[in-house]
Amino acid sequence: MDNQILFQPAPGAISKRVRRARGNSSGLGGEAGRGHKGQKSRSGYSRRFGFEGGQTSLLRSAPKRKGFKSLSRQEVSLVFLDQINQISSLTTVTPLSLQQSGLSGRRVPKILMRGTISRVVTIQGVAVSQAVRDAIIAAGGAVID
């Protein structure tokens, strides 16, 4: 088979390049689709980002505040050790099990020290404070990162 027949573009897929500013009979002569006069009609025109024609830009007119909100900030749901101790069905604590038990919502959970733990619990894939880590290991449990 001939390769030209196999790899031919679909009919109408390729159109002739528009040649602007090549006389009035071409349909795009005169101003070549740029309108009359002005900065945008000139060759070499490019506008700087945020430029508003000499008017004070929105970025510069916004009030200046100290500090900023981090874009990489994670919303954390706090879960306390005594809450885990109260739910006897929780033996393996994962983010999904905390969500199903109603202790944390859709946010990333973090377990903090409040109260005590009196049973063996395995914590897996949940952020814990150092005090919680020590308390769980002392109770015979394990913390898996």
C-alpha cells in the first residue's frame, strides 16, 4: 500500500494560511484586523502582566498586610487520646476508621494527648504527637507511620 493514502489528513482538516495585510482584495488588507490606530495596532506590542493602561493596578492598590496564608496549609482535624479510648471497637486506628467512627471529618486527622489509654491500640497512617506515641507504646500498642 502507498503511505500517502494511509496517512492523509481528513478532508477539510488543513486550510490555507491567512496572509494578513496583503492588499484590500485579500479581505484583510488595510488595518489587517487590528482596528484603527492605537497601541494594540502597532507591531511589537505586548502588554505586561497586570498592566492597566497607566492606572494603578489592582495588585498595587490592594492593602498591604503582614504575613500571608500559606498555599500548602493542611486543615487538620484534632482527635484526642481519651476519645479513642472510649470507642472500644477501634483496635486499629487509620484515617478511614476515624472518619467512620465520627471522630474526624474529611480533614487529615492528628492525635493529641488528652486523658489516658488503657488498652492495646495500633495506629497506622495517622499523625501523632510524641506524648501520644509514648503513651501507646507504654500501653503495649504500636505506632506505624
